[in-house]
Amino acid sequence: MFPPSTYATRRDRLRKDLGSGLIVIPGNNEAPMNYRANTYHFRQDSNFLYFFGLDQPGLAAVLDVDANEDTIFGDELTMEDVVWTGPQPTIAEQAAQVGVAKTLPFNELGDFVKKALAQKRPVHFTPPYRHDNMILLSEMFGQPVAKLKENASEVLIRAIVAQRSHKSAEEIVEMEKAVNISGAMHVAVMRAAAAGKKEAELAGIAAGIATGMGGALSYGIILSINGQVLHNHHHYNTLQSGQLLLGDHGAETAMHYAGDLTRTCPVDKKFTDRQRDIYNIVLDAEVSAIESLRPGLAYRDVHLAAARRMAEGLKSLGLMQGDLDEAVAQGAHALFFPHGLGHMIGLDVHDMEDLGEDFVGYSGEVQRSTQFGTAYLRLGRALEPGFVLTVEPGLYFIPELIDQWQAEGKFTDFINYSALKNWRTFGGIRTEDNVLVTETGHQVLGKPVPKTVAEVEALRGMR
Ligand code: GLY
Ligand code: MN
């Protein structure tokens, strides 16, 4: 936990930005897996963590902007709770750790909010994403669950995004830790990979490191010989000589700041010539994108520059052709690069996605594209000091997409479909790092994780 003043300062700013009314921030609860007492791993809501820091279920908080007073709602443990789950400080003692003086039992939250609503005071809330909190808000506000998203407070969403987008020095320390744990996961996986091993064994190594280093996974592990399936969470394949292994996994620290790294390595000790060619195109796009990062640059332009660079590499291999400026403008590159270059990262791996991707990643002057591929870009707006984002270009050979585009005669000026016939089983390659935008440029977070062909092959050669 940060010192109480960190949370108090954040709340002061939020109340000031809102101007009047109440702000309701529900915490998360335990989520049953197959019956009530057998729960998924508990993860506190990130807005609650940011403003109130307490990391346990059964809490909610209200900021009263007009009274300049914050209240944490929660219940003391019963003796039965103590017997089964152990003692914990009182709610008031916990609230004091985050600079909050007032606490009330949880069941007083509803009346507290209803009273403000009856007085016609504005009561702000963010879009709920957990079903129990949807029910809580629905009952409290007398609104159908289906209406909660559109009735969430835009002014609150924008105020939270404005604050959480700029990471403080103490947050960067946590994020460096997250990236370093994530890096250790990747090094261990790349060391252990070998023909005959199951993806699941390697995923187990990665998960063990995340837990063993005091944190948890920051998202479901993607670790697959089928890297062309972008979010491939299946781990049942056995690695075979000649294949590639794509790992996209990361840890969050005990304070829940996330890391999100991707590395791709050969199952053998060395890349094949073809793998090396594609790897170097992706790496070049990633390194030059990172080098370009500075305040004021629109991330959409960094994305398009990376697409252009990879298209050039693909042209040199005879897979793309024609006028590449036009190819990228029309979206032909998305056959090979069908996702965005990156996203904000912080307390969430896709930071603040619960608040709405466009509030986080777009602004008045940069609108989200509707074109296949670039439409998936979660961050397009101009960069500002304090933003932390991922840079994650990739090239993929997706047989189903190639077949569809070829059958439709799509982009035949730019794509050499006959050359692609020999690439159908190639798979996919992605490389990803986490980068802080500074006043003057950028800083890659964490200790370097092997990335060049020579570094990856040296690591693979160690086993
Ligand atoms: N790490 C998965 C993603 O960025 O979507
Ligand atoms: Mn990512």
C-alpha cells in the first residue's frame, strides 16, 4: 500500500474535478467458481484500489464532494469469519491506513445514496462490469441493469482517466517490479522450451513465477505454438522441432500493477531462415516504434508507421507488393498485422478498459478507425508524460483469413497470394515491451529481456 497521503491526494483531486454530488465506488466481492465458498482468485476493483487502496472483498466507498468527506462501507468480521479466515484489523483501522476517517456498515450504503438521490444531488458511478455490483447499483439507483452502462457518469469517467493515465514516480516503481517479474517468467519459459514438452508445462512455469514472486498473473497466459491465434489460451499442444513458441504473459505485483510482455522463440535452439526474417521485421518495427515515443506524438501514427515498416519487410520477402503507402492507407497490411500496436497499462493490463476504451485511448482530435486491424488499436491519442503503454507489433499467417481475403479478391494489388501458399503453417511472431513516456522521450520499463535473434538464440542454447 502507498502512504495514506497518496490516496488522500488522489481523492482530493477527484472531488475537485467533479465539482458537486456523490461518487460511489464499489469494491469487488469474491466470485464463486462452482459454489459460493469455492471462489476465483480475488481481484479488487482497480478504481477502488487507486482511490482507497484496500485489497479485500465486501467494501464500497463514497466520496461526498460537497461535504469534502469520504466514507468506507464495510462489515467487521464475525467470530465465524475469524475462525475460518483469520483475524484482520477493524474497518476503521484499515480506513485509517488510506487516510479515511469515516466508516459505516455496508448495509447503510443504499440509504446513504438514496438520500442523496431524493435530494436531487448528482450521484456519479462508473460502468459496473461484475454482475453483483450491477445488481447493487441497479437496486440503489432504481435503474434496470441494462441501463447502467449508458447512465454511468461521463464526467467521473473522464476525471478518473485523466488522473490514472499519468503514472506517478511511486507507481512507476511498482510497474518496474511488475515488468521484472514478467521478464523472469519469459526467461524461464524460453529456457525451458523444448521439442516434446507440452505448452501446459511451460504455462505452469510462468504462473509459478508470478505467484512465487508475490503477485499473480495480470491476465490469462497466452503461450502457444499457434501464435497466429492472437489470444490463444489453450495449452494442450506438444512442442515440435521447427515450430515457433509465442508467449504473451505477465504478472501483477502484490499492489496489482501489471506487466505485459511478449516474446517469440524457436522450439529448436536456432530460428530457421524464414523465422529469422519475419522475426527481424517485427523486431525492427518494435524497436523503431519505441525509439520514436515522445510526448505530443499520436500513438495512432506510431501504429501506422509500424504497419508501414512491416509492410516494407514483407515486400522484401515477396509477400506484399505495390505502393505500400497506399497498401497501409487501405488496410492491406492487416492481413498480417490485424491488431493494434498497444494499449495503456497500469493497475489493469488494458488500463481502465472498464471505463470505456475510447475514453482512455482516444481524444477529440484522434478518432478510432473503423478499418479492420487499426480498429483494434486501443490507444490512438497523443502521448503525454506519465503514460505507460505497450508496444507490441506482430506478424501472423492466419490461413482462414488468407483464404477469405483471397476468395474475395481483396487487395490483390498489395498481397502476393501465390507466394503466401508456402507460408500457411508459419504461425505468428509478436514482441512486446512496456514503455513510460517521459518529459523528453521514453523509458523502457524493467530489466531487458532477451529480444534480438542473437540474445534469444543464446538463451535457447543454454538448455
Ligand atoms: N496481453 C494481451 C493483450 O494485450 O491483449
Ligand atoms: Mn498487450
